[in-house]
Amino acid sequence: MDFRRSRALVPVLEVLPEAGSTNDVLSARAGDLPDLSVLVTDNQTGGRGRLGRAWVTPPGRALAISVLLKPIGLPPASFGWFPLLTGLAMSRALGRFVPGGVQVKWPNDVLIGGDKVCGILAELLPGMSGLVIGAGVNLTQTREELPTETSTSLLLAGATSVEPDDILSAYLIELSTVYREFLAAGGDPVRSALRDEVVEACHTIGRSVRVQLPSGDDLLGTAVGIDDDGRLIVDSDAGRTAVAAGDVTHLRY
């Protein structure tokens, strides 16, 4: 993997032949690296997703990408927007290659035709000194190689390219753009207009959902919006609930 185009977009891009977790490797090196440094591998052996789930793919079939963000001067309250902004950036990047469009499931799963093609995991660095944003993109898995029936790959979705440098460079362009817009607005999702763009890209809005809350309870209702803090607003029999964290399922009825 040469990544010629991608290397020109960021100050540091390191390609690992294998990694347990690119997020872990980048977090350990974060103190010595500049903002927007990137680690990538097509053979991640110990990846993880949200809620502690394992993320494992056959070697050479997917990209594991971790990006270091050091948003100097940004209020910590704004950090919760980074997973949503990353989902927006990835959906725009993959939308260049996938006919019919790409959507986001709140907060940051990226979908094609309702099936997951990319998962994102944002992790804070000690002392709120920054974040590491991990993304796993399914490139060329066959149906039999995918982890769930609701997963897909760019190959299966008929993407016009599954070449790793094409995918990574498109993602880095989009991520850098939304990151700089967010910084320029002082981390204000409304003033930057990014809140509205996240809402527009979010396939969850307007759908019937089940949200498994951190408490273990289920919230059933209709997702009606995203508030200024990035929380999902769900209308249910109990009224309106702002969900800051939870596992969302789109109900198909």
C-alpha cells in the first residue's frame, strides 16, 4: 500500500503491516506527533468498536484508520461532536464511490442501503489533550466474510473504486474540511452549520428506533432530531428523551 495521494494530505502517515489496534498504537505515540497524524493498516488483529465489541476482518480486506486530533483551545464540551463529524466526513468520502448514496446511523455508523460499511470509535487522550478517531472500512469482503447479516463492503455495494489510497485520501480530505470548519467556529456546531449537515446526513432521523441505553433499558420511539450537544432526540410514549449514548437499532416496520 503506497498511499501516495493520502501522504500529501497530512503531516504524518504511517502504514503498519499489522496492528493489534491502530487506536492503541496512535494513542501511545500521540505526545510526539502533530495534529492530523494518521496510522493505517489492512491487517488489524485486535480492533474494537463501540460498547467494547470486537472488530476483526480478514487481512487485506478492510482498512483500519486512526487519526490524531489535537484541537487546541477548543472547549472540552465540544469534543462530543467529533464522532458525529467523523461519520459525516466518512459518508461524504464513500459517497464519491458508491452509486445511490451513503447514510449515517446515529452517532457514527456509516451505512450503504441500510447495511454497515464503516464503524467509528473516538477515544479521548489523557487530560483531554486530544482524541484518536478510529475508523474501520470494509473494502472487499465477500458476503461470507462479513461479521453480520447487516454488514456490507464497498465491493458488494458496487463502489467505483475499492483501492485503499482512493478511499483514505477521500476520507482525509473530508475529515480535514469539517475539522477546520469546526475549529474556525470555536467548536460551535450551530455557527459552523455542521449540526444541520450532520442532521441531513443522519439516516436515523424520522425512523422508528430502539435504543439500548447504558442502564440496560430499551427506549422505543421515533428519532426526531439531534440537539446542539449532539444528542439524539427520541419521541416515545414517555415524552421526548435526549440520548447521549446508546446502541441504536433501526426498526423495519
